[in-house]
Amino acid sequence: VNLDGILPPVATPFTSSGEIDLAALSDNAARLMRTGLRGLVVLGSNGEAPFVDRDELARVTSTARGAVPADRLLIVGTGAPSTRQTLLATRAAAAEGADAVLVLTPSVFRSQMTADALVPHYRAIADDSPVPVLLYNFPAATGVTLPVGAVEQLSAHPNIVGVKESSGDVAVVADLVSRTPEKFSVVVGAAASLYASLVLGADGGVVAVANVIPELCVRLHTLVRAGNHGDALALQRAITPLARAVTTDYGVAGLKAAMDIAGYRGGVPRMPLRPASDDVRKKIAALYESVMTAA
Amino acid sequence: VNLDGILPPVATPFTSSGEIDLAALSDNAARLMRTGLRGLVVLGSNGEAPFVDRDELARVTSTARGAVPADRLLIVGTGAPSTRQTLLATRAAAAEGADAVLVLTPSVFRSQMTADALVPHYRAIADDSPVPVLLYNFPAATGVTLPVGAVEQLSAHPNIVGVKESSGDVAVVADLVSRTPEKFSVVVGAAASLYASLVLGADGGVVAVANVIPELCVRLHTLVRAGNHGDALALQRAITPLARAVTTDYGVAGLKAAMDIAGYRGGVPRMPLRPASDDVRKKIAALYESVMTAA
Amino acid sequence: VNLDGILPPVATPFTSSGEIDLAALSDNAARLMRTGLRGLVVLGSNGEAPFVDRDELARVTSTARGAVPADRLLIVGTGAPSTRQTLLATRAAAAEGADAVLVLTPSVFRSQMTADALVPHYRAIADDSPVPVLLYNFPAATGVTLPVGAVEQLSAHPNIVGVKESSGDVAVVADLVSRTPEKFSVVVGAAASLYASLVLGADGGVVAVANVIPELCVRLHTLVRAGNHGDALALQRAITPLARAVTTDYGVAGLKAAMDIAGYRGGVPRMPLRPASDDVRKKIAALYESVMTAA
Amino acid sequence: VNLDGILPPVATPFTSSGEIDLAALSDNAARLMRTGLRGLVVLGSNGEAPFVDRDELARVTSTARGAVPADRLLIVGTGAPSTRQTLLATRAAAAEGADAVLVLTPSVFRSQMTADALVPHYRAIADDSPVPVLLYNFPAATGVTLPVGAVEQLSAHPNIVGVKESSGDVAVVADLVSRTPEKFSVVVGAAASLYASLVLGADGGVVAVANVIPELCVRLHTLVRAGNHGDALALQRAITPLARAVTTDYGVAGLKAAMDIAGYRGGVPRMPLRPASDDVRKKIAALYESVMTAA
């Protein structure tokens, strides 16, 4: 699985009655695929995955597959509270055409989610999964940390092909790169650290802001690969404020508002999440204008 | 809903192949109902609720109903990541005979789970639920706090009848008692604070250790109601070490091991949780002996 | 050292030029000693101890001693970052007439402040101190926890005579009472848990709000000792909102504002702390009126 | 103040009786000054500053000044709990020849250490200080965060010339660089992020491991300035494990043990810190061998 590039963790649109809006998803996916993105990730954290039931996951995967050409990647988030639920979701995603699955660390009984529990969990999934597995560490969201040593151990499994690291700590990214095999992919989930992570050896990025400004995220990746550090750093600085607004600052509701502003079909999240307020929409619109002007 | 008493949040037994063991559940429930417990809570945190799918929830509820007489309470945990999933689980529980539902605060996007999101979430559920709703605050597990002010506000809803408070902070318990109507129930989820909470006005307790030593937990409640503070405090001190072992110290695996030791059918949790080690089983057995001797 | 009662951790008044106002301190102490308080604690956290240099500590102690009769207790906070500094402060306090010293856990390199470091620290101080030593655990302020097991171990030292527990967790208070010798004192530092702690076996309380409403705090203690639980609990509820305002909510500045309102000499804290705003003063005045009316 | 380079936050050696060992300090300083280091920082966190009294600070400063040539920098840590104490320490450091002072955020009443308190604190110090002031943000140690916005505001003060950022978050470093004037220095305190921070625009580093392997730290800085990213990144990876061992993993005791191993005079920290165990010394020796071989 070649992850050298940028993939957006796509938002899941809903109809006004709260059903999944497959038409809007298909539109967004098709438009994103007209840029230089490496592929799509559906049902990551930004896709409100925990709010989406297993039968809905199958429909989302199948719809996305229809929009992602065979030479790009369709990755599906299938992490669930238990190993058993994760296995079932993984099989469903593979059956509908996923190229790989992205498995967030389980976090329900988080004080017990040490390497002793996480390593057997990931092995059980990788043994069973019909498609390659990507590990996913996002401590700020889950309260659980997948230690670098555990990733090192798991990277020896033939069906575990990479890790998405969203801690934002570039020293961890550097550690992961140096302690895993060459062919094992390290992608970063924190857009504010994208430039630094790529410089430190990450393959690519799965960053929420790539739902809004995919071309600029791709350009940043291209600049780093070309060794153009000055322009890459300037672009990183231009992107960071919007990247933060659609994640840390305003969450999924902010991301969806930003997509509306950029001409994608965002809409509102499922409850208990609240829609972005008018005030937040204005702030995001200003940040979007600002990055489009600067870049 | 009269919650003046003790209810165990019952563990969910599984067969060796990982299916729900309804026979074991039924046995445990029947035996528990031969004590002075006020009723049962199924699919709380200790019931590994997030690992249990909605169709399984229906079977667990129906089985438990078969064992709980009409004059005792069957409460079902139905909290889920989204409002929509919680509504569906609540309807399923009510259809299978639940007397009330216990709804843990959602916690997926926890930084956004403020009162602004939680109050409309609970209102939507209470408006729709065929049975009374109990709020459930457990910050150590969820990373989310349901503020006392939000409980006060929600206590005005005719279908919201109480709160389970598991922060362990008795000042919060005292606040809840004084800021909600007389008929609104406050039950405590932290066994180590059970005596203090009852003295401060809590109605009862939903405590994991009541799966193991139900008679002693009931006796503690009875002693407080009788004004026998000295004996109640001594019993609290005897119970606390085991209560901690089956929650904070060793989690659900420890609770299930303690149930095995006490003659109930515990078994092992679903993965990614690990079974209790032999060493932990020995420690728990010693604590069990100790409390049975002391009391 | 008999700690059966209430002691205020007295605020340290400053002149407008930022020097210690010994006259104001003396006035406050004399007035407090006309109530039923068991004594005074100077240079606790609420006394801005870390802002007060060692030569100032000597003057504060000597001034307070002048106001505290021989049959009441003068306790001086002498905890400092290093063991050496704590020893020097302890000797200074003893030389000026302290009956005992209160030693907050050191917290500078807090990740290393485990029992392995804390136990030898306290032993070194107790071995050297001319007066009895009280341990002091206040995790919310220091980020360091003195484990119950360490207190148990230290309670065997002939010159360590008690502990002030300010975690607010009454289960910890109960543990401390049951795991230390009868003559070892347990006092509680969290006013919101005062009633519950006394019921669970604590000797007394060292609570900030006793700088403002000493008579009511003493009455609460007396009611519990008389077995009058109903009135005690009602009084606890009346006191709690003001108690929180002068600690958690508005800190030392809030405490000093409340003292001004109650006719004591509070004034403003040393920088970098800010004085209470007018808005905060109004809120505190309302809470003070409310508790004086209710009680 | 030109901070383009590497400065070690030097450890403070003590004699066996716990006094400051000025001879050892002088030896270390002289030897460090024979490398390409930009200067020295005395009495930073790694210098056990909170354990060092004001009269000792004067002697440490004066001794270090004797070893640091006029064309290198001597920076003294003077942050103290109160503004007043910080002013006194700052004047003492300036009187003994400090080129600048490094002022850690106060942290005693940490919940109140917001920008509203920190900005006036730093202004008061900068107004009074005879020498330039560097801000210092180290959230993991203090529990307090100096927000980027506050640094931006303070960077307009003529006597505030830079910031040491030790959060380890390179996105914050990048923000600081882009939101402060060109002549305002940004130095990084987290060695694991040194390479990434320099790439993102930091001037230099004040990193504990530069007490042990100063030449390698200087070489890393030189490689980045020369645009040799490949070698710089490889060197960063070689340095990181030792850098972590002497900070996060084993603290000041570990740093002093590493100095002993490298031929400097480390010794043991003041109590309550514990000396490094033999086991830790062996681990550190192995890491030191490893980085010396690799580099």
C-alpha cells in the first residue's frame, strides 16, 4: 500500500432526517478525486465513524468505491470498541471494495488499553482481515496511546502495513520512521505538523483540512518531495490556522462548515454534536479566504 | 422509580466462543434476586455494554426480565455514541421489558460534550423513550462531566427520574441531592463512597461489588437507614478494598474473577480486555475471604 | 497534638507596598481567637507561603504566636521545594514558637515525587524538627499525591503526628483513619467534604472558609460530635457554596475579598496573583449574605 | 542577544554535604566553553533552580561568569513563585554579570496563571530588569502554558528579547517564529524536536543533553544551517534516545549520571530527588556509547 501522498479523512454527509446522504458523499468523492490526492479515507474520526452502524458502513464503503479509481486508494476506518466488532466491520469493508482498513485503538476501558491488550487485538484483526491493516494512534481523542514499541512489534506482521500517527508529536513520528521497516508506511494525522513530519520521514498525511483545500495539501507534499523547504514551510504556515479551525477548535461541525464554504457538501453532524454557529462559520470563512489568498 | 436500595450493574457472561451466555446470565440474575437487592442493572459499564451489539442487547434484556420479578427493577444501559443509536437501543430495551434505562453521557468527541450538547441529547431521548430515563455521569471512564447544573435543568423533565453519579466525589452527590426535586433519585456508582453518599442523602447505590457480595451491600444500606452509623462505617471499611479491586484496580476482568470466586458465573471479558491473571485471582480471593470474615 | 476541631489556614495580609502587614495579621489572629477555633495555621497554601521568604516566615510566626494563647495551636507551613529548605524553614518556625509544622509535599520535579522520594524526605524533616510534623497532601495544587500507604508508613515515626488531606476524596480520608494509629490525627482540607469527613472519622478541618465564617465551621464540628446529623448536613450545604468561592472558584484573591466583606483585614495577594474583580466581590458578598441568613 | 546556536542548561553540582560545589561548576563551565557552544544557561530547571536560594544564585552566577568569555552568553534562570522574588533574583543575577535572564512561568497557583496574570508579571520584570529578559514556557513541568498570543504581545516590550519553548510541540515553535518580530529569538528546550524546530525557524536550542554531548548538539545546528538535512536528521535520531534518558526518563539525576559518564562533574541532586540507581547508570552508559559510536 503506497501512502506517499495526501488523503482526506472524508466527512460523512447526512440528510435532513439524519440518514446518510450517499449522493452527497458520492459528489464530494468524485470532486476530490479530480485533484492530486492519493485516495480517500472514509469513516475515520472526522467521518463520525462511531455514529455510523455496521450496515451503514457497508453502504458508505460501496458508494466511495464507486468514486475512487482503481489506481487510487480507498481506506475504511473499522476500529470499534471490541475486537469482535472490529473484525465484523473489517470484513464488511473488505467485501465492499476497501483497499485497506484503518483501525483506531480501542478506548472503552482505556486504563487497561496497554500494549498487552493492544498487540493481541491488532494481531487478531490482521490475521483475519482480507485486506491490509493500518494502525491508528490518536491519544487526544481516545485517551489511549499505542506505544512506539508496540508499533515496532506489529510492523513485523505481514498484513499490517502502516500507521497513522495523530499525536502531533513529531519526535514520535521520527521514532516510528526509524524503528519500522522501509516498506512500512507512516502517515501523519496532525496537519499542523505535516511539513515537519514529512521532513522527518513520514510518507504522507491523512488530514481533515484536505477535505477543504486538497490542492494546497498536495502542493505542500510535492514541495517537500522536491526539496523546496522554504516554500513548503511558508505554505505550512498559511494552512495551519484553517487546519486547526476544522479540528481542535471547532471539530467535525467546523470541518463540515468549511466544506460548505469551499463548495463541497458538508451539512451538519449527527447529534449529540451541534452544528457550527453563525459566528463560527464567519470565522472559518475568513480563515478560508486568508489561506486561499496567501497560497 | 424507587431506587432506595442497592442494584448491581451485572456483568455479561460470554461462552468460550465469545457469544453471550444467556444461561449463565439467567443463573446469576436468579441467584441475585434471592437477596435483598432492589433490582438489576444490565449493560452498564461493568456489563461491557460498548462491546454488545443492539440485537444482543435485546436478548440480554429479555433474559434478565425473566429473572427479575415485577416488584423489583430491571434497568438497562442504553447509552451509545450518538443520540440516534441511543434512541434505538432505548426502544429495544423498553420493548423487552426494561423498567427504566440508564444513559451514560456520550463521549466520542469529548471536548465538545459540554452542557450545550448533553442537555438536548438527554431531552431528545427522554421525549422519545417509552420508559423513564436515568442520567449517568462517570467522568473517569468517559472523560466527560455532566455538570450538576445540567442535571438540575434536566430533572424538570417528566421522563427523567434520576441520576447515577460515579465520580466518587461526595460533595457532588450532596449538591445533586440538594438541587433536584425530592422525587428525583440520586444513586451513587462508587462503592468506596457508598456510606458517605447515603449519609449525604443519596437514595441508593449501583455498585460493581454488589455482583459479588450483594448481601453485605444491602446490609450497609439498611444500617444507614436505621441510623446505625458506627456499624455502617465499619462495614464500609470492610467492603472498600474488594470494591476497589473489582473496579479501579482490576476492572471487569477482576469483577468476573471475583464472581467466579463467590460462586457466580463470571468467566472472561471480550477482547481486547484480557482475563485476570492467576496472580490477580489470588489477590482477589484473599480480599474476598477478608471481607467475608470481617463482616 | 490534639486537632479535634477547626483551624483556619490564615491569609497573609500585605501592605500597599507589598510588605507583610504584621499589624493586620495580628488583628485578624486576635479576632479569630475570640471564637471556638482550635488554633491557627499560618503560611499554608492560602497564606501564599511560596511567595513568603524565610526571614518573613520568622516574623509571621512570631506575630501569630503573640495572638495565639498557649492552650490553642499555632501550626506553621514550612514545606519548600527541597528537603534542605524545608529543614531551615522548620527550624525557623520552631524557634519562633510554632507548636507544630505542616509540610506540603514537594512538587518541583513532580513526576519523580513518588513514595520513594517522599518517604525519606519526610523522615529527614521529622528526624530534625524540634516540633511535631504534620504531612500535607494536596494533589490538585501540587500535581503530587502522597499515597495512603506512605502515610501509613510515616505514621510510625514518633515525630510525625498527623496528616492534612486536601484531595476532597472522602474514601481516602476513611482509608487514612483506618490505616493509621488512633493517636495519629487526620484533618481535612476540603470544606465541601467536611461533614462527610468528620462522619468518616476525621479529627478536624483546616479549611479556608474558616477565615470568614469561623463560628459556623466550629458549629458544624460540634453538631457532628453531638451526633446531630440532620442539622450538620443542613449546615454543610449552607456553607459549601461560599467555601468553594474562596478556594476552587476564586482562589486566594477571593478568600481575601471575603475576609474584607466579613470585617477581617484581607486586602490583595502578591503578584502574579490578581486582586478579585468587582464582579467577583459582588458574587462573594451575595454568597456570604446567603450563608449568614441560612445559618 | 544572539541565540543562534546551542546552550546547555547546566547542572548545579553539590558537595557531599549538600553545599554548592563551585569548583566543580567552574571546571564543567570551562570545559564546555572549549566547544562551539553559544554560551551557558545556569539555574534552569536542570540546574535545580528551585532548590537554590538567592544568595547561592549570586555565587553560581559569579562563578559561571568567570568561565564564560565576553563573546559568549551567560544566561541565568531567575523565575520564582512571586513577581517580587523574581525581581530580586533578576537584580542579583544582573549584578553578578548575567547577559540575560530566563524567566520560567510562575506556577504556584497554576489554575490562575492565565495570560491575565502572566503578561503583567513579565512586564513588571522586564521594566525593572537591568538585562534583557527571555520568556520560558515549559507546560509539562509547571502545569502552566504561556499562550502564543501572550508571547506575541510581550515580544513588543523592548527588554523582552526571546522565548524558550519547551512544550516539544513544533507547531507551537512554528507559530512563535511567525508571530514575533525577526529580532525576537525563539529557542527550543526539547532536544527530540531540535532538528524539526530549527527547520521551522527556531534560532537555537537550550537542551539538557548539551551538558553531555555538546559537540554533537553543535554539529546538528551547523548541519541545519548548512542545509544538510539528511545528515542532520540522522544525527537527530542518534541523539534522541540519550536526550530522552537525561530528561523525561530519568530527570536531573539521570543528567548528572550522564555527565559523570562523559567525564564532567555531575554527582547527585539535592533531596528530595534521589540519585540514579546503578541500573539507570548502566542504561545511560549504554545510550552514551551508542550515540558516540553512531555519530
